[in-house]
Amino acid sequence: MKRIYNFSAGPATLPLETLQQAQADFVDYQGSGMSIMEMSHRGKHYDAVHQEALANFRELLSVPDTHEIVFMQGGATSQFSFVPMNLLHPGQTADYINSGAWAKKAIAEAKVFGSVNVAADFGKEIPTRQAYADELKLTPGAAYLHCTSNETISGAQIKAFPETEAPLVSDMSSDILSRALDISKFGLIYAGAQKNLGPSGVTLVIIRKDLAEQANANIPEMFKYQTHVANQSLYNTPPTFAVYMLCLVTRWLKAQGGVAAMEALNNRKSATLYDLIDSTDFYRGTALPEFRSTMNVTFRLPTEELEAAFIKEAKAMDMDGLKGHRSVGGIRASIYNAFPEEGVDALAAFMKDFEAKHG
Ligand SMILES: Cc1ncc(COP(=O)(O)O)c(C=O)c1O
């Protein structure tokens, strides 16, 4: 078996142990004579997996009783619509921070449902940073403030979340479970699974109970948060295999020491790359230093030709997925929770060699 270092932004590297466990369980789950994928979502085997995954998230993120955890489908992209559909009430305005490509998409969808105020706008530049709390132009009585915790494309991450009167809503698709958070400060958090949590196909949502209860009622049943809350994410058939993988990944996270251990590891892994970038003029970090993501390390080389050579040579050394997003170019090393530290060290060694050769 050969495993390469996969720096893809998502779907992304999963813990090897979870893949091996899934392989062992694949055809005959716990002596049932069936795969977990073939079982009723109302049966005892699947129910145990589903409840364990929910409980593991509550434990790992210290989610208080004031908040519900639900599994939904449609990716984070559907949440761009679900959030305003549920929480932007008639006559209200929603505040959004435009921190880059993902925030921009969320804003466009919110405008379909109501009035939007862009509280800070970095959408016109190539985004390299997030907003400081004191530069936000907030709407009194806003339905909520939406922010993108980590802009996966630019590699700019919020380091201190704003304190707001309005409920704080955050797209945490690319950094959920990567660092400790006070969940009580958030009205709603959503995250597609395929970066830090598991395979694609399931979306994690954490919502304050009162917000789910007071959501707009004149929307389809499937699109109401309260429907999924009331039915413990079993209103319809959930993506059972994806939830099973969430269960394995959350078990793995607990065994690693939980979010505190991940945060320390992520700080260490990203510092290895940023320290190297800062030690030379050959590599230039894309995000401003105070907003540098611990998940997506973005940087440029002196020319696009050198960037193409970098990606090609890295690939020949079994390091794949380093090409920056097509909208910004450059290099992006995505190093989520499950990405091994040895892979980061291998990339750093390669970067030094590449500079020695081409610098
Ligand atoms: C921050 C962020 N938000 C939203 C999305 C879209 O997620 P999905 O493909 O699950 O709809 C992504 C995907 O890369 C992302 O990185």
C-alpha cells in the first residue's frame, strides 16, 4: 500500500486508522452480515453510530445545553441559503463580513431572501485578511452577523471573533475542531465535513435552540433547522456512511487528546511552514501575518513558472494537491487536523531544496 502526502483543500486527508477501520467494517458490520451502508437508518446498529457521533461532537466542542447539533445535507453551500431562509425575518437586515470568495457566495445567497449589510468588505482586493472588530459597521437590531472563520482559498483566518449583540453565525467549513472555541458565543455554526471532519455528504450545524425555534416558518420542512433538531437529524434518510465516518473521526480525535491537542499540533505544523516562508524572500506568504490560517498555508514564488515547477517537482515526490485555487493562483498547502506532521516536515525540506536549486 502506498499513501502520498495529500495537501488537497477538500475532500482532504483522513486519519489512516479511520480508513482502515472502515475497510474492516465495510462488508460485514459487527457480524451483522451487512455493510453499514446497507442498513436501515432506523435500526440499532446505525442508531448507535449516529448517537455516538452526535455525543462525540458535543464532548469535543463542549457544546452547551443551549445549543443543538444537527447533521444536514447539501454542503456548506446550502447553508448559505438555509441561514437567511431561517434567520433573516421580514423587515430585518443581516450583517455579513466579506472576507473573500466563500463569504461573497454567502452574501449573494442572503440577498435572495432579504436585506444585507456588508459590515466590512475585502472582496474587491485579493483578500489577505479578516476584519478587526472595531472596523465593523454593524446594523442596530441586525438578524445576525455572518463571518467566515477561515477563508480556505486566501488562507486568512479569524483569530478573535467579534463580540456582537446580534447572533454570530460562522461558516467553519475549513477550521471546525482545529482550535478551542466558546460555542456559547455563537448563534449558529456550520461546516461541510470534507476538510476536518470526514468525507463529503454531511454538514455539521450547531444552532442555539431559541434561534431554531424562532426561525421563519413559511419555508419547506426540509429546510427548517427545527425539523432536523426535533427529529435528531433523522427526519429523512441521513447520509449514513458519511455519518459513520464522522463517528470514526470523532473517536480518533478523542483518542488524540481532543481539540486542545489538535490546536497545539496545528500551531506547530503551520509554524513550520510560516517560519520557513519568513526566513527567505523566495517565498511570500499570501495572508497578512496576523491572519495566517493554521489550516491553509498560502504562498507565492517569484514567478508563475517557478510555481508550476514547484507543483510538478513536489508531485514527483509524492506531495500532491499543492496548487492554489484557480481564482488566486500560487501554492496552497492544506494541513487539516488529520494531515500528518511528517508530511509538513517533508514539504518544508522540499521547499528548502527547491529554493537552493532555483533561488
Ligand atoms: C469556507 C468554505 N465555505 C463553503 C464551502 C463550500 O462547501 P461545500 O462544497 O460543502 O458546499 C467551502 C468549500 O471548500 C469552504 O471552504
